[in-house]
Amino acid sequence: MMAPAQGGALTPTAYIQHHLQNLVASVGEGDFMTLHLDTFITAVLMGLFMVFLFWLATRKATAGVPGKWQAFVEICLEFVHNQVKDTYHGKSKLVTPIAITIFFWILLMNLLKMIPADFIAKPLELLGVHYWKPVPTADVNATLGMSISVFLLMIFFSLRAKGVGGFTKEFLTAPFGKWMMPFNLILNIVEWLSKPISLAMRLFGNMFGGEIVFLLIWVLGGAGLLGMLGGAAFGLGWMIFHLLVIPLQAFIFMMLSIVYLSLVEDAH
């Protein structure tokens, strides 16, 4: 169900809460499930934009002297491929495409943080959309969705490498042998579940925390020329710092995903 519009001037606290509110729609009867429309739509658009950027590079690809965009994309893809080659020791050809998708999709979603929230929210308010959280990775539902996808891939890779029997035996007998089966089971459940949870929370925490700091800087700048200049100066400093955080978080998510996929194929 769409949230109603809020009229009047917002206090600093209300301003921050307003920009951290998702556009929510109910799915099913009795609010069976809620869908964060802004997170879903923005994530899909960023994914399509990523595909479009890669398509531009391959549309007129040449084996000779490449164009500037083709050369840039080739450098980026080679960088990811080298990371996969150095980290993943299996034989699957799926890992490099998975890593490319994870890194560039998260990178584009994180880069939305560089756009001030009001630049997106104000035009949408004129269209009747009063809540829009622009950064999908600042929504724990999005980061958990991606980490659960990695978790399912971990199960698939492990079953493919070891079979159902090998996977079950290792799950029950490693690391302390068959006589410690109950303890092994609990330990392995905790180990497997902790990986997607930590993967999701790390990305969400950094992006959500950065979003709050951006909003605080904007609010604490206050009114008047001096406040605007002060807010702009602090905002620029935080933005420069976040230019390092944004690709770093995408890189960490990608690298941990590759490591997890490599580990599940190895014998304990």
C-alpha cells in the first residue's frame, strides 16, 4: 500500500526519516508480503543499464585497435577475470560471469549514492511519489536477496562437485569425525548460514551508514549562505571518501562470493 504524502516543512529528524522510507506495496491479501518498489525498480534499471553499457562495447567490437569504450570494458572484464583465476580453483566457467555480474551491478547501485537524495525525491514528489529510497544496496532486503542467491549457488556448486552423498557425509562428519555428528551438524549449519548473512550485512551496513551521513551533512548545513557552504564542503569531503568505499564494497562482495564458491568445492 502506497504511503500517503506528508505536507508542511520537515524537521531534521523527519527529513532523514522521510528519505530513509521505502516506497512499499502490499502483495496478496492481508499484507501477506510487502514489496519495496523503489529498491526493486532501481535494481532492475541498474541491471539493464549494465547490460546496455556492455552491449555498447560489443556492438562494434573489433580484434584490431579497439575504441575507447571497448578498451575500458575489456580492462574491467580482464581485471575481474584475473581475480577469479587467482581465487577460484575449480573448473566451472560460470564463476567469471557471476563475478562480473555481481561486481558491476553492485557498483552501479552503489554509485547512486553520489546523487543527492532530493535530486531524485523532489521530481518524483511532483509526480505523486512521496517516498523513494534511491540506493538499493542501502536496503537490507536487496543485499540479503543477493547473498541468498550466492548461498544457493554455493549449494549447487557443492552438490555438483561432491554429489548428494559426498555433500551429506561431509556435512555430518567434518571436521571432528562421525562420532561427533550432532556437533558437526550444528557447527556446519552455523558456518553455512553465517556466510550469506555476513555478506549481506557488510554491504548494507556500509551503504546505509553512508546514506545517513550524507543526509546528516545536508541537514546540519542549515539555512543561509554560510550553512550551505559548510554543508557543501563537508558533503564534498564525504563524497570523495565514499568514492573509495563504493567500489571497495562491490569488490569485497564479489571476492567473498568467489571464495565461498571455491571453498564449497574443496574437500574439508
